[in-house]
Amino acid sequence: MELRQETPEDRWEVEALFDLCFAPGRTALSSYRLREDVAPVEALSLVAVDDLNIIGGAIRYWPVMIGDHEALLLGPVAVHPTRQGEGLGAFLIQDSLERAWALGHARVLLVGDAAYYRRLGFAVLTDVEMPPPTNPDRVLGVGDWAGVTGIVSRHP
């Protein structure tokens, strides 16, 4: 699999992948309220494609604010069911995080399973609150979170 930046031509295939991998009500989640009318970070919107240019995985990041601090909201990240178990999800996350750090981003958060994301460096953010209804045990972050506290809000 090769990672490349998502293009406008990939949009519907990526959306179909997200629909396949997540519940039909995925857009009702609080994280989607933070994404509405905000463009994803193009340089970090990646797809994993095979030699036939078929998308096997995709990841996107969105700018958000916590007080006066900028952060990136990771997600969604999805791997096609036929490619799961190959480490593609971890590869997408690790590679995109390296790209985020190289671009000067200081911190990344996501809403997810701590047991899974811990191996990728994420930890529970006890002083950062996602809009409800979000289980606080699922609010995770990696990077420089020193002095960053408060409610996650939309990027202006």
C-alpha cells in the first residue's frame, strides 16, 4: 500500500469507506459538529491505495481550538474490511502524525478506545473536554498538552 494525499476525485470513495466502516449515524456524533463547515487539513488527509489505485484506508484531520490553543482532531480513520488486520490503520496514524509534527502542529486529539490508541502514543486527556455526549475516558491526545485545558471548540 502507498500513502498519498487525498484528492477531490477520491472524495466519494473515501466517504463510502467511512460509511462502510462506521454506523450510519456517524455524522450525528459530537466530533462532526466540530467539523461542519470547516475544511480538513489537506496535507494530512491521506489515502492508502494499492497498485490498482483502490483505496484500502483513509484518514483525515481537522483544526480545532481548546481555549486559545490550536489542536488537530484526528478522524475519521478507516480501513476497508478486506484490509483489516494488516496494520494499515496504525500505519496511517503513525505516518500522518509524523507529517503533522513536520508541519509544526503541536498536539493531536481523538475520540477512541484508549487500549488501542495507547500503543500509538495517545493518552487520556483529563483536562480537555469534548462537546457532549462524549465519554471523557475516550478523549485522547498525543503531543504537547502542557497547559492546554478546556472545552474543544470549532476552529474559527
